[in-house]
Amino acid sequence: MRTTSALSYKDLRGYLDAADRLGELRHVHGADWDLELGAITEVAARAANPKVVLFDNVTGYPKGFRVVTNPVCSAATTALAFGLDPKLSGLDIIR
């Protein structure tokens, strides 16, 4: 099953928008690149419902430099990345 047109995308920004519409994106503003990005990424990946994490306004970097982590951490975001229906179960994604 392919994704619906409302969730299709052409680039990373489009993927992030689609993940956000699914409720699968967490925005983090002002994290420190040296002390917090890795820790937040690990905690988010191990959560019961892991999310894609978009770091913005990273301390020590110019405005506009962003970092994305955990882009395929859940069944929904994995399906989205492969152009499949994000409502599929993990086993259905593999099939």
C-alpha cells in the first residue's frame, strides 16, 4: 500500500512535514550540540512511542542549522520513509 497523496513528499522537508501531520515529530529548540543532542536522541528512541526529533536553534550554531535524528524509529515513520501507508503494522511493512 502506497501513502496517500496528503502524506507523499519529495525531500527531507516534505518528509518532516508529513511526519508532523502524523504526530510523529518532536521539535526541540535551543539544545546544546555537545551535551544534549545525543542524550535527547537516545531518550526519544527508547520511548514507548518514539518520535522523529528535529533540533532547531542548536546552541553554538547559526540560526537555520538544524539536526534531525531518529527518522525511522517507529513503524509509522519507517512506512512513511518507504512510501507505504503509515497505518501499517511492523509486520505488514516487512511484507
